[in-house]
Amino acid sequence: MSLLLEQYDFSLPEIPGVDFSRVEAEWARLRSNIPEIWKLNNDGREFEVGERMKQRGLTAEHPVILIPGVISTGLESWSTSPEYRQFFRQKLWGGFNMLSQVTFNKEKWIAAMMLDPVTGLDPPGVKIRAAEGIDAASMFIHGYWIWYSIVENLAVVNYDTNNLYLAAYDWRLSYSNLEERDGYFSKLKITIEGLKRRQGKKVVIAAHSMGSTVCYYSMMLVVFADLYVISFKWVESPMHGNGGQNWVEDHVAAYISIAGTHLAKAMAAFLSGEMKDTVQMNPAGSYVLERFFSRRERQKLFRSWAGSASMWLKVCVSAALSQGEFWGNATSAPDDEVNSTYTHGILLAFRDPPTAVQGMDRDNVMNMTADDASVWILQHTPATFQRMLGTNYSWGIEKNEQVLEKNDMDPTKWTNPLEVRLPNAPSMKMYCVYGHGKDTEVGIHVVGGYEYEEAGLDGPSLGCHDPNTDDYSTHRTPLDMPLTRRNWIDADFTHETTRPKVHCLQQVRNGVNIGEGDGTVSLSSLGAMCVEGWKRPRWNPAGIKITTVELPHRPVFSMPRGGANTSDHVDILGSTGLNEIILKVATGVGEEIQDTFVSHIREYAKNIQWD
């Protein structure tokens, strides 16, 4: 309506009780924050990749499973309780209805979208479920595509709903609750088996971002950035039956990890609720959360969404790992560039030693390495979040092959590629595809202060999980209420180097340490396991062949979403390079894909102390 009114220069009449101006103003803000969102991908490239493949005589060979990343799947309400009945069968996440609800009905929207902090499931009276079908994650809102371009091109080479399946899921849930409440991995397993039986071919799984972790959990349980790890291990685990050690080998031809969050994602959202450019979500999603909700509201939402906690930073210091061994220390890191001003070994930094705020005692914290920061951030979260994290996930590193074998039976390990092995699938091909060349957060500068909290912390700090004793350390002293210490990114601090940027020379911009990556996930998290970690038999005993393709970020700024050569974390899904890779694998010519590098990831990965 807003677009039509603008096109014909027509103004809405004033109607008592109806605030059209607020709707129009919000639409204008959204449109200005997301360039060209009202356009589909109509820039002349529709079906182009598919047409080229079709001209070569290529056609659908393997059934294809698509696994979305965090916040990509639309969520709709099935609540029938009186207080939420108005939402029934409406999308509360995704679509323009979401904008309407967060504009005019924010409190009830938050209550519906938050999960119970103890059970991690729906709160009383609320029932939110993932949308289903190809459209569940094709577009976030009308015109802002996610998987739409890939579906277009697959359709040209004879894919449809008979051999193409989008495995949508409720990304808010922990992976164990995803199976308990929705039977997600059971349904995924049955779907894969059915596709193979009907089509007579093993499937190809393409998972984006957190979907690669889900996939990994699924491969353990059965990999789903999100499915790859989860599904594979799950189907092979005797406790779940009907799987077996050869299930992945028998059913999966190839797995494509697209911008996979293998080792880490931004920690700022867990600490302070700051999400823009620090969480791997599309700009439309981050716009909604940043625009309508305070830091504390975002923080509470994000901490209740246990699925996102699967991206917690690996590795927490344990007996098997000396401090600074993996991510670096206070003076250097494996991915530091020569003569850099700042080291990537510092994840959490203070511009100056913290001083007293509002008459309170100073918080005695200084610059922290990734090991220290991960513990410190966890100590500054509620006990319910710590308990959820400790009972669902693990973030250590395991080098003992006998222990790795035992971890096959431990679902808490399945989202961490450093604590589990790839499945027994020697003929399966694995492709790591991600972008490079866009400034990416690798650390943050923090400031803090005290503010009033309506409710006190919900228990003592659990601290860092010790895998040797299965216990939690308790380092934090409870603060006097009602004042509570809060920390957030020091957005006023910017220190950019004056030297020409060869790659992404370390600098600080608006409180964020800038490094290499795809704009959301750091280069080490994207590629270190692909080029080095999984080359080792301890984590890849079947010798699965892994091909790594880095796509350079070369956007055309005048084109919607960057055009054919963008490699942004989300927009890569519409890039020509990625679409070609997916279609080649799906049509049976994946052998044409070769390792391609544009970064120094191989050198950086060799600097990590894997052994």
C-alpha cells in the first residue's frame, strides 16, 4: 500500500484511532536501511546459472536438502489461548506482519517469542512453530530473498518439490529440544531415506551458516551450520536406532557447508544484546531487533533462544589445552597480519582501565584473550543461560582419539567439530564454500556501567564447564541489587590504520576489532577446520575428501544485494559462484570443483597448534 500511495502521490485520509503516519514512517525507515528491498532479484540474472547448466545437458541427479541458518526460517503462531489468539496462524517472525506486531504490540510479541528460560520450550499458553515448505526460508520478507535464487536455478535443471526439500526448523530451540518437541531430526532422517528410495540416488545436503552446525549435529546425530554435524551423528548413534555406522555413507552423496559457523560466532550478542553486524542474521532481521528493542530486551531474547548458543566460541580452556594455544594470546594470534596494531588474540578489550561508574567500585577487568573472555562473558549471563549452555553444548577441544570415539555417544559434543569425528562416510564429498574480503568482527572493545534491573540475577554464576570433573567453576560474586553491572560495545572508539589495506589490516571501528571474513563470520571460523583440522585422521577417520572454495567479495554497489559476485554472509546465497557449485554437485559433476583460495587461510590454519 505504501508503495502504491507513493507511486500515485496519494495521501491517506486521517481516520480517528488509526495511526497511518507511524506505519508509513516505519516503512520508510526499513526501506532506507535495506536498499532495494522491494525488488525481487530482478537484475537480469534470474535462472541464468540454471540455464547454462541446462545447455550443457545437465539435469537433476541427486535429491537436494536445503538447511537454513539462524533466524532464516519463518515462525508462525499456533497459540489458541485467549491472550495470544489474535496471532493464530500469523507469522511472528518473517513477513510484514512481524513489522506490524513489533510496531504496535511489542510486549505481547516478546512474550510469545521468548522461550522458557528453564525448559527451553514454549512458555505456558504459547505455541510457535516453524513454517514449512520451500517458502519457509525463500524470503525473509517479500522482496528480501534468502534461498530464492538457489531454488530458481535448481528448478531450471528439473528440481521441484519431489526432489528438493527445505528442512525448515525453529532456530530458537536447542538441538535436543528441537528433536524432543518437533521430532526434527527424526523427520529429516525419514525424508532423506524417502528421497533416496524414490529417486534411487543419495542426497546432497546444502546448509548455510548455523545450518552447518545443525547438519553436523545431525550427522553425528546427522549434521544440520547447522544440520551437518547434528544429523549425521544422530542417525549413527545406537541410542536412536535404525541408523548405524554406515547410514551417512549409504544416504548422503555430498555435503556443502555454506558460510558455516564451524568454530565461533560473535559473542557480543550474548554479552550485551548488540546484534547488528555481530550476529549472522540478514539485515532485515537485525534491523527489526535493533530498531524496536533495547539492548536489554534483545539480550533477554537472544539468551532465551538456545539454538544460537550452539555458536558459542570454541575453545574454552581445559586440561587438554594450554591458554592461548588455539586462538592466540595477548601478543599474537594465528591470523595476525605483519606489523598489525592490534592482535586478534584479544577478543575482549577495554580502551582504558575501567573506572568507577556512578560511585560504584571499578570492575577489575582488563584486556582478555578468547579463552579468558569466553569465561568472563559466561559469568555475566544469568544462571539459567549458563545451565542451558552447559547441559546442551560443549566448547572444548579433544585430541585423544579414544575419547573422540566415546564422544560419538555424547550429544553435547555434537555441535563442536573439535570434539567429535566426521561420520564414517569415505565416499561422501564435502565442500566448504564461503566468502572473503568483507570487514568482519573478530573482537570487541567494551565499556560498562550500572543500571537498574527489575529482577535480580536468577542464581549463582556457573562459570566455565570443566569437562574433566563435569562441574562448573563459580567465580562471580553476586552484585547488590537493584543495580546490575551491564557491558556493551564501546561504539565511540575507532582506530583505523592509515596504511593501505592489503587485506583487512587490524583496526578498530566503532568498538569492533576488524579482521578477515565474510562480514559476519571470521575467516578462521569459516575455513580453519576445512583446510587443516579435518585433514587430520583424528577428526576425519574415514578420510572424507574436503574441497574448499573461497569466493572473493566483489559487490556492485549499484545493484540490489551486491549482484553476481557478492560474498557477504547472507547475500552469497544469490551469488553466481555459489549457485554454480550447488548445481554442479546436484547434477553429478561435482568433480569439476577444485580448491580455490583468495585469502591466507592455509597459512593461518597451520599456525594453530592442532597437535
